[in-house]
Amino acid sequence: MSEFDELREVRLEKLRTLVAKKIDPYPSKAHKAVTNQETTNKFDDWIAKQKKITLAGRLMSKREHGGLVFGELRDFSGDFQILFKQDVLPAKSWNLLNELIDIGDFIEAKGTLFLTQKQEKTLQVEKFVILAKSLRPLPEKWHGLVDTETRFRQRYLDLLMNPEVKERFVLRHQLVQELRNFLVKTGFIEVDTPALQCLPGGALATPFVTHYDALDTDVYLRIAPELYLKRLIVGGFEKVFEFARVFRNEGVSTQHLQDFTMLEFYEAYSDYEEMMKFTEKMLTTVIKKLFGSTKITVGEKVLDFTTPWQRYSFRELIKQETGIDIDDRPTVDMLQQSIANKNIHLTYTGKASRGKLIDELYKETVRPKLINPVFLTDHPLDLSPLAKRKDKEPDKVQRFQLVVQGMEIVNAFSELNDPLDQKTRFDEQARNKQEGDKEAHSMDADFVKALEYGMPPTAGFGMGIDRLVALLTNADSIREAVLFPFVKDK
């Protein structure tokens, strides 16, 4: 029997003893009236009034000093010190504490507040009850839970033993709420669109396929909510948004997940230029609300979100970094030859259109060097099948990406609302798919039909919530920004 099994057996025996003593180790109700943080904030007032309070939480430490036992009680708001005194507690309770209560158990403690000689805010316990018996000992903070794979598999322990992890997800909650508040205050309506779709659309990505038994048909987990949100614009909505869970069957990296959260919104009678201004205003407002400044420290770097943000085209950044002028390389072969001549190695090995090749060249040579917020514009047409063409440069589209610290945070554009142009682009994408491009867009005849009824000029916006959280909290991987990232079954 391992040491862990022995410790678990000891706790199981304590559980059996509690039951034998007719003490319920898992009662259904507690009497928690205040949080640890509230107790800390109101300590002086409550101690002056000699107010009796009841705290509840997990016992995180237990230190014995003769007839005294100090402990740390943890709830969601933080830790609070508690003290058990042998001459205060009934003998039955004192024996229960010392013989059957372990670190990790949930307890409820009632008593009065006082300051120790070291000026530590403390609850002197006059009565306590067990709320849940822990059968497994908690890991040591620095030695028992450092393996990344274990942390993700047992995120509940990660949250418990590493407070900075919990703080990251509290900030994520606040970020989502502030984004939602900003959009609602500016006239947007929150909606829900299908996660199971007959056709995968709204992005260039490989979908997950599943089977709908009741209808005996294959369906796809959505890769984006875009086409349904634009159907709502056709239907008369003018400002809609969705926090959507989306699924893309692509590789794992520090910046990619197959299952992630996007914020998408669409505004009628707007374009990508207006959307850039709106993006600056929204993100600076939210970041300032969360951090108190538009300049925030991320690791050893200071990110400056002060507006206006710089704007660059694909062409000028790639030319500046590689010496290749993509406008002078109108075919795939010509572009590949220039890349080879410059001894640039691209990790992408699939079949690539000219637009895809330009995108991969940018990702390998330019994007990692973009630190402070930058708007990237003038994307190739064949990389943007849902965006409007630029009037004077029809081989490029009215699109922008927001890049911060080498990560694409936002993708947005003036939406294509010409149904004939949209059908032509879908046809081209369908041909690419037949030729082996798994990420090419599917032909969505119903969406084309919707556009034929008319969609006003519209600007669309998509932002990865997980990437933004990872960026703002200095996480070294996007998986750190998701509570339960997928981990392969052992």
C-alpha cells in the first residue's frame, strides 16, 4: 500500500468513526452568513460590538500549541485565521477537533473576533461543526502540484493550491462582464445562435463532425457564429453580439485551442474604419476599468494601449521584414520562389492559395515582433471570403486584425453584402476544398439566399476571449486561460 493509500485509509477510518458517533460528515445545510473578506473589512466595527459571527470554508492549516489550535479557514473571498481554545470549547468538540478533523475538511465556525498579540485578525471559535470530510490529503503548494498536465486534469486542486490561478479566472469573469456592459450600453442586443450546424461557416477552419441520430444526418460543431448573426442583420436587427463557444479541429499550440470562446458582434450601417475606432474605445475603456490605466505590466513588458493604435498593411510589414513585395508576386509560384530565394522556412506544409501563403509568411516573420497594439489591414481577397473588397484595390478587402504581443486578438471587416459576389467567392472556396484545402469555406446557399433579400452595409467583429485573458494575465499558454482545457484521456 502506498503512502497516499495509507493516508486515505486513515481518513476513511475517521469518517467511519464520525458516522459511529452519529455525527453527519456531510450535512445538507450550513449557516454561513458572512465571507472572510467581509469579516476583514468590518473587523473593527464587529469587534467593538462583540458581534458573534459564523464563518464557513475549507480548513487549510492546523497548528497546535498546547491547549491552542490555530487554523486558516478559506472561502472564495480569501483566508481568515481561526483559533480553538481547549478551555473554551466543550471537551467533546475539542476531542473531535484533534482526533477527527483534518486539513482539507470543510467546517463551520461560530465565535467572536479579537486581535492576537501579533495584531492578527482572528475568530475565537466557540462552536464548530463539520460540513464535509475530505478523504484525500491536499498536495503541497510548491511540490505536489506543479506538473502542467496534472494541474489541467485536476483543475480543482490547481485553483485551491495556486491563488494566482483563481485570480486569473476572476479577472476573466470581470472582463466578460465589462465587455457585455459596454456593448449593451451602446445599443447592442445579446443573442444565441446554433452550436450544431448543417454547414460549417464563418471562418477558414477545419470543423468537428458529429451525427444527429434523430435526423440521421451529419452535422458540424460551429467554427464561428458569423453567418447566423448576419442573418439577424438581414432580419432587421441592427446591433447584435454573442459570447460563443466555437470548435475548430486544428493543431494545439500556445495560441490555439480546439474549443474556445469568441465574442462576435455586428453593427448595421457601419464599416471597418468605424469598427477600428469602436474597438479602440471599447478595449481601452474596459482595460482602464480593470487595471486603472491603459498601460499595464505583463511579465517584464509594459503594454501601452493608449490610443490611437498604429496601422500597417500586410504589404508594408512583410516588405519591411523580408524584402518581398507581395504586390509584385501575383501567383503562388512566384511568391514561393521569392520565399525560397530569401531562405525563409515556413512550417505550414498544406496546399496553400496565394492568400494563405501570404498569411503564413506574415505569421512566421512579422507577427511575433508586434508587441504594442497594432491594426493590420489590406488582407488578400482569397484569405477573406466574407469581407468587402477595397474600392480601388479589388484584390484586397476592407478588413483589420488587432495584434498585441504577437497574438491576433481581433479580426474584423466590412461585411460582404453583395449576394452575387458572395456566391462567386463561395464557389471558389468550394473548389479549394475539393482540391484538398480542409479549411476552405463551404458553399452556404441559404446564406446567399438571405443576402438576396438584402443586408445593409455592416461591420463585423470577432475576438478570442481566451487569448485576451492569457495576454492580460501573462499566461504562457492560452490553455491557462481556460478553466478546463481538453486533456487526452489516460
